[in-house]
Amino acid sequence: MPRGMARRWALALAVCGWLTAPHAASAESRAASGDVREADAVLVGSSSFNQSFGRIIARELERRGYQVARKGVSGAGLARPDFRDMHQVLETLPIGRNTAAVFVYIGVNDAQAVWLYPHERGASGLASVPFGASDWDAIYARRTHEFLERICQRGAHRAVVLLPVDVERPELQRRLDRVRELQIQAAAGTSCAVVVSTAGDEGRFDSGGTPKRMPDGFHMSSRGARIVWARIEPQVVHLLGIESDPAPSEASGATATATAAATASADAPR
């Protein structure tokens, strides 16, 4: 083979290798490429999936043999599609019949007024419904059901809803109780969704002098994320039917990489 052609082939192979390496491309480019197989496990949710919580879950699944695609979106939720339409995000992800589970983590950004699509506004023309109104509950439950059922329709064996964690903000904590309840109701009406409770930190946001939450009160610190994973790990591995602990877990051992600096306010506009 001529030397010039050989160099071109080597470059092409190198590029292919880069595209197919784990986490080498974004979830969007994975989905757009026909050369990358569907992910065995997909993580989609709020910015917590870009931080320690998402990294720990992805790492723990990968060491058990899963190919993982992870998508964390700042301000993710279902209350404000005008700010971030999670249905559009979902369609970019590599979900199909080979996907064992899609892990969903949303809700903290949903404890606010719900924005209405034009076709939802009716005669009143109101563009939003305040949190706590009966219409809010109905709209949020319907949107959550539709989001989860879409995951099922695309072929995933399970949609695993990780309910919002406890937060160090009393008013937000009370609102999240309602969000969790509606997520549970919505999942129960789907063909593949199950819920996993993350609760257990309320009133105990310190662990040996190390805070479990960032200064904003709702994002998990590295320590907090490891504690939540240890809490939910048995149920997750049971749902997936995988070995509980094939190798020593970094999540329960040495300190994980520190998370990014905490944001000063909630991701989505309130």
C-alpha cells in the first residue's frame, strides 16, 4: 500500500477508535452515529448526573460490564419545558432494545410553577399553573408518565426512577415530598418504570464533620453522593439482576474526585 494511503487509513482507524471509546463522544453524537451500539445503561437527569452522583453510578455500572451513556442537564425537569425540554433531550440518547435500564433523576427543579404549552392553556390563556394547585398535580403526573413511558416504548427493559434526594432546605424538602409522590404514581402506570427511594438524610446532613450537601443545600457533595449510592445500591443491583459487588468499590473506599463548585441558586428559573 502506498505510504500516503497507509497514513490515511491509520488516521481513519484512529478516529474510529476515538469515537467508539467509552465517554469519548457526547450522548448526542452517540445517538447520531450508526456505528455505536445502543448503551446497556443510560443516565439522564439534572446536573447531579454531571457531578459525583452521576459519576459514581456510571462507574459502578461500568465495572459490572455495562456500556454507559450519561447525560446531565442543568435545570433538568418536566415543569419548565420552555427552559429545558427533556423530551427533546431524551430523543438524542442511545436507548433501544439492548438497553437494560435508563436511570432518571429529575424533580428538584420541578418544585415550582409549571409552564404550559400553548395547546395546554385552554380558554383562560394562562401560561403557567402555580405549584400546589390541583391542576399542577395532574399536569406533572401526566408529563412524568409520558416521559417514562417513552423510555419503555423505545425498548428499554427498565426505567429506574431515582427519587429526588433529601435537601437541606425545609420549604423545598416539603415540596419534594409531593414531587416524589407524583413520580411514584406516574411510574406505577407505565409498562417498565420502577422507583428507587434515595431518602435517609433529612435532618442529618453532616457525616463525621463532612457535609453531605453542597452550600446550595440540594446538590450532593462527594461524600453525600457516596452515601446515597451505598443506600440504593442493593436495590439497583437487584433490579438489574447483576452481581452485588464484583470488585472493591471506589464509592465506598477512597474519596472520589471532588465535585464542581456549588451553584448559588437552583438550576431552573423559579
